[in-house]
Amino acid sequence: MFIKKKARRTFFLFLFDFAALAGSFNVSYYVYKNQLAPNYAFSWLLLLIISISFSIEYILNLNNFDERRSNNFIINRTFITGVLLIVITNTILFLTPLRYQGGLTGRGIFSFAMFQYVVWVGIIRWVTSRMVRIKLSQDFWLLLGDLETLSPFLVDLKQSKFQSRYEVLTKQFASDKKKLIEMGVKPKRIIGGWNKLSHWKTMQPKGIVLACSDSDAITNAMQNELMQARLSGVRVYDLTDFYEMTWQKVPVLNINKKWFVFSHGFDLIHNPIGIRVKNLIDIVVAISGLIISSPLLLLTSLFVLLDSKGPVIFKQTRTGVNGKPFTLYKFRSMRTDAEKKGAQWASKNDERVTRVGKIIRKLRFDELPQLLNILKGEMSFIGPRPERPEFDKKLKAKIPYYNLRNSLKPGITGWAQVMYPYGASIEDAREKLEYDIYYIKNYSLLLDLTILIRTIKVILHLQGR
């Protein structure tokens, strides 16, 4: 649902931008009284510019409206987009011999059109941001649950800067109110106990979220109210479904075996055709990647060899599909004595990382040898990140359903890697598992494409570690 909604918004933004670009060029031709009519080459130029523009906007986060964006943010990023766009496209115009009927367009016409287009990009993003923010601020949610289940959920709401309004109905309102206030939940959001559920008729919420550890605690009278609400157009969500819709992850602390039995999704696990298609795509990507990146592989190998003593390729045992261990290949980015004190997670600004290692980890070049793991059938291009057996054993004992992430081949990149920063604790591992379960449950080629695009964005932002 989330991916489709964002895809529709992106599609309409693309159409608006294309219309703005075409209009800007037409205005420029009219102002400059140019006699050259738009032709096939002109259409090709429009498509090239819009593709470059959309790529820059994505990298600069101008097309992400899920977080609050100030006017200064939009103005600054639009200005940067304009400068980059004019430099890149003017360079292309100079270097590409586009000579149709005496010339395609002049630099004056082109620059004036680009100026108009960038102004329209800023206006479109500002209007869209305002519309999304107004829509979210008007949305109202009713949270119905017990304190045990609500507490971690409300913490997530607070940390995520949830923009919509919400009210809380707790099972034992009198004793729960003080604890909820201590958590930072505003008093006006705590409106009473479950007996006030019937007030939904006057509140008109967008949806009702059930956050109850014991579903049997929901009385017949409450079930009748919830049924009436749903028949009246108010959506009723289980807490897990709300997590999936809002944060694109599955909360492992709120699921059980019954949920796995009756929940939709997980189609890829028992879909041999889908698995074969995914494997075929992996092989094509791995072969193409090795051919295209061969000069980069040679240069990286040389720099690693010259920077510090030790092997160029670092080999390490990791846990693969169904818990089967395999040898993972990476360019060595740490000193050879990095684990003289035993196995440990990498940390931010890790002193064990070499000078070249810092660069290739930022750019994710250290992962390139794992294309060999894909060809050997041990890894996929996209999937849960393979963990070391030493950590794997510890995490299985601490985190429920941790084994589920081993139901697919591990990946070089994945949903958890692009949605959550590098983890170095059990709590981080739990968070990443929640994103991995979401990926396994909702796998699709569109989701894989989304992960690929976000991975490119992570690399360009130098967010590796």
C-alpha cells in the first residue's frame, strides 16, 4: 500500500515536471522569436533533462514528503537542483552533436527555459509539501489498547515524529493516565477508558488501531462498536497492520504464531517460479556488475594492497539461507589484527578501519566481491544482510522469530539496510529484523526496484560505514 501510494505521487510529479519543462521551452521560443519548431531531437532533449532532474531531486530528497520540510529546505534544495541541472545539461548540449536543421536550440533559449523550469519545480514541491502536511494534520486516529502494548507503540510514534493527531483509550484509564503522561503523551490525547469507545461517532477518526496483548479482552459490546465503525467507513487496524502501513516494518514484539498462520503475504517462500525469476535476475545482475565494474575492481584491489599489509580479499563465515554457513568475500577494509580481541560489531568511526577502507566502505565498494557469492548461489543481490554465526547464535536467543530472516538468501543490499542505519547492538538487530520480515512478507519486483534506487541514494550520500 505504502509503495503504491508513493509510486502514484512520484508518477504525477513526473507528469507535472514534464509539463512544466515543455511549457518553459515553449515560452522561451516565443520570447526569443525563434523559428525552430520542436522536433524529435527536441523531445529527446526533454526526456533527457527530465530524467536528470528527477535523479537530482531524488538524491536531494526533494521528492520525499513523509517528513516535515521547511520553506528554506525546499528553496535551498531547488536552487542546488537548478545549478546542477544547468551545468550538466549545458555540458551535454556542448558535447553532444545535436545538429538538426541548422541546430536544435540556442544557449539563451535553453538557459531561460531552465530558469523557468527550476522555478516551477520549487513551486510544485512547495505546493505538494503543503498539501501532504495539511492532509496529515487533518487525519485523526483513535488508539485502543492496554498499557503493556501501547507503551512501545507510543514511543515509536513519538520518535517517528508522527504528524497526524491521535487520541488514546486505555483499558485501565485511572492507573494508566499517569504513566502515559510520564512517557510524554499529552493529557489531551488521553481521553478515557474503553467504555468511551462509542465516542468514535462524534470524533470521526480516519482509523482505529487495536493495540491489545489479549484479543479476548475485547468485549462483545466493543466488537459491535468496531463493526459499526468499519461499516461507516472508518478503517479498523490491528497494531501490526498499522506498523506495516506507517513504518514499513513488522513489530516482532507484537506478533505470534497465530499471526504467521493467518497473515497474508510470504508468497515468495512457497513460490518456486518467483524464486527462479529472482535467481535469474541475480545472475544477470552479477555478471553485468562484474563486467562493468572490472576497472573499479582492479583499482580498488591496488589501493587496498598499497594502503596496508594483508590480503586484498577478506573472507568471513556468514549464515546463509536456512542457516547454512558460507564464505563471504569483501575487499579488506580493516587491519589484519582487527579482531584480536574476538568478534565484534563495527562501530561509527571504527579505529580498526584503514584509510582506504574508510573510503570504500562509504562508497560500498568493499561489497563488490560479493557478486561472486551471487554467482555461486550463496547470496542474492537483494535480501536480509548475512550475519556472522557468532552473533547469529546470540541474536536467536534474544530476539523472537530471528530465524525467519534466513528463509531467503542473504543479500548485498536490502530493505533493512536502506531503511535503518548501521546496527551495532541487539536492539539495532531487532529493528533491522522487523524490516527484513516486512521484505519477506511483501516481496515484489517493485519493492526490489525501490530498494535498488534507495541503495544508489545511500551510496551517493556516502552513508556507508
